[in-house]
Amino acid sequence: MLKVVHLNTYDGNGGAGRGCMRLNRALISQGIDSKMVVHYKFGKNAEIGTFNKNKIQKSYAAFTIILERILAKRFLKPLMKTPFSFAWFGRSVIHHPDVKNADVIHLHWINHGFLDPKHIAEIAKLGKPVVWTFHDSNAFTGGCHVRYSCNHFMRECGNCPLLINPADNDISHNIWRQKNEAYKTLDFAIAAPSSWMQKSVSSSSLMKGKAVHHIPNTLETDIFKPINKVEAKQKAGLPVDKFIFLSGFMPSRKDLHKGTQYLLDSMDLLKQRLGVAADNVELVVFGNRGTEGLPEFPFKTSFLGTISNDEQLAQYYAAADAFLIPSLEDNLPYTVMESLACGTPVIAFTTGGIPDMVKHGYNGYLATYRSAESFTDGMEWVIKYPEPEKLQQQARQTIIDSFSEEVIAKKHIQLYKSLLKGEGGADV
């Protein structure tokens, strides 16, 4: 039986952790001996292992995570939410029994004191095939997770626009050099969840000669599924006679790539266009409330806070008439995938990996990048769409065809077996 071990910093905290857990379960359902081991474990799932099994080890892991945040305040511009990892702390993973026993080692999101370049390179000692899923841009940059349109990664990082004191030989350049040396030691195949990420990786100076495969993330289509709209709205405590927009993050003016201002501007425009009909529209927002205070939207708005239960989250997706994501840079956002799986069309900007899921006019609307007017056009389009049931069916079918657990697990298995045969992931 093929044995795979997945390494991630956290167990389900954030999109990468959820993606890792979902892939692990999908592989198990296909008969693979798949295990997940994390640096810092929040949950109590006995099937997920950890490198920190006692209080001292876990406390040290927490210390490195907090220290990175302190360093971020010292070195990064204060106007931005921390989108940068310093790669100054790490640990050895090669002696863990699940790592030693695996046929294939699959890396995911490994920051916050888990694997620094030195310990990434150390994995080469095991002589096992390595796959690395790039959930964001950090692996091929000098520290940033979100590039904000910077293209320094194509040459050599340095003069980083996120740093307070950018220079040719700044922190980002030093991290770039460390990664460059590590990647010369360890060979690995890259799984890019989106075609946008695949293209970005292929143009990176750090990834020259590395095999890059476009393999999306997956999700549980038996949990995220359509429910009758009236029934779903009643269960969610939402009015059945209103058009419900759902948005899946708590807007932040520091988290620039989330596009908060565009959502606010678009809502203002929609209110003007609809006139008295605006009374028939409501907005529901879920996600971390943060510390900046809640934004004021021109429509009646319900703020749900963080929803940790997938069944409850799926209920809100199914109850919504459309999902809004004004993100300016995103790999393959789970909120889009989850919404479509529940049969709810998506309004988004044409950016990142979103067009891999949202097909304009078929299961949603792709607005012109950074255009509040175009985003408003999308909201107006979905409100007035004459056959909403057709949109719902097409949204669901998109996920079943291209992102279901069986489809994505089989793509990974094909890659693993190809690497074990020494074929380098050919034809995957």
C-alpha cells in the first residue's frame, strides 16, 4: 500500500490546513495509507499527529510563532497585515516515524517556525520523493506570502516593498539566498492549486528546473451541497423573501489583497442603482471580526463571526443567493469552491485562481479587475438573472466535475506513483 505523509504547520487553521486535511481524507478514501503531521496542533483529532507532544515542545512552538509576529512589527511596514515569514526558525522532521515510513513526503504550508530552508534541505537525506503544494507564494519568494504585484521573485528578491528599510541586500534577499541553496539540495515536484499559481511558479528564479503540476485542492461535496433555498434560509434564520448576498471574510483595511474598499464602493453603487428595490437585498458576512471595527454597508448586514463547523457553514452558503469575493490576489480560495459546491453563484474579480472555478456567465460573474462598477454590474446581473436554478445547477456541477475528492485524490496518486517510478510526474 502506498504510504504518504503530509506536513503542515497547523491542523485546519486557515485554507492551507483545511486543504491538507481534506486531501489526507480524500487519499484515505482511495485506499492510500495517508497520514498528516503538524507543527502546532489546535484540534483533538487523534488521526493527526504532531511533532510537539509535550507542553514544553508545544510552548516552544507557540513561542516561535509569536516571535515571528514581533519581528514583523519591527521590520515590516505597519500599514499591512503580516504577509511575510522570516524563515529564521525551524526543526528537523526526518526522524519522525511517519516521515521515515512514508514512501512519499508531501509538504504543504510549513512556515511559523516549522521548516526553515536548512531543514527543508535536510529532507533530501531520506532519499524519498517529495511533493510540495504551494498554497501561497512564500516558497518561491524572499518571504512574502502575497506578492501585491511585485515581480522581484522572477530575478532575485531584494528591495522588498513590504520592508521598512528595503535594500539590495535586505532580509528578503538573504531569505531568497537561503532558499536557493536549500532547493539545490532537495529535489521536489510542485503541486500548484491554480493555473495562476502554476504560471507564477514557472516564472520564479528559485524554481528553475522544478516540475510544476496543476492539481487543485478539493473539498467534501457530501457536506458542501445544495439545499432548497427556502428551507436553507429558514434554517439560517434569514428572510425567505430577500435576496441574500454572502461574503466570506471579515474586511480589513490592512489586508490589502482582500479588496475591502471595492466591496464597500460596489455596495454603495448597487444601492443607488436599485433605488427602492434595495430594500429587498441583505448582506451576510462571516469570518474573523478582527480589531478594526466593523465596516458600515448601505444594506442591512448580519455579521456572523467565525464559523468553525462545516455543516453550519454549508447551510449559509446554500441559503445565500450569491457569494461575493472582492479579493485582489488569491490562489484557489476555498470560499469560492465551497459556495459553488452548495450551488451558489459567485461574483469576483478576474484575478488569481478564481477563474479556474468561476466561469463568467455560467456559474457566476468575473468583474474587471479593481473596478467597483464592474463588480456592481455582477451583483445586478445575478439579482436579475431569469433562471437562478440553472446557475445553481451549473455551479454545483463545476465542482463535481473538477474538484471533487475522488478526482483530486486520483490526480495526486498518479503524481506519487510517477515520482516513485522515477518519471518525474510525467503526464500528470
